[in-house]
Amino acid sequence: MEKIILITALGLLAAGTFFALLRAIRGPRVADRIVGINMIGTISTAMIAILAVLLDENWLLDVSLIYCMISFLAVVVLSKIHISTYGRGEDEHHE
């Protein structure tokens, strides 16, 4: 029963990854793309953790943690580039 739940969770997370990828590609704003990339990293981390439980491989949890840190740093760098390139965003133009 536990394996069925974990496999179902993997399937749902895979579907979520697809929709996050669509958001990362279609945008419409750069901030939406960054959030999509962040969601892909978060979902991938969860999928690796579920695989660690499903396959009974403890080293996959270490991989999951490292992947999570790399994903976080990538989003921070992308946000920094976005802020330095576009400034504070569209809110400045409405004031």
C-alpha cells in the first residue's frame, strides 16, 4: 500500500513539474519564469526524496539536499541578475 501511495505521489509531482515547466517557458514576466524554475527545483527535490524512501537508498537523501541547495543558489543568482538588469520592476512606473 505504501508503494502505491509513493508511486502516485511521484506521478502527481511529475505532472506538477510539467506545469511548472510551462510557466517557466511561457512567462509572461521574468519573475514568473524564475518562480517556475524554483518550483521545478523544489518538485525535483521532493521526487528524489520519495525515490530514496521507495528504493531504500539513504544516499539519495544526501543528493536531494545538495540538489536543493544548488537550486536555491540558482534562483538567488537569477533573481539578482533580474533585479540588476530590470531594476525594481513595473511598480516604479506606476508611481
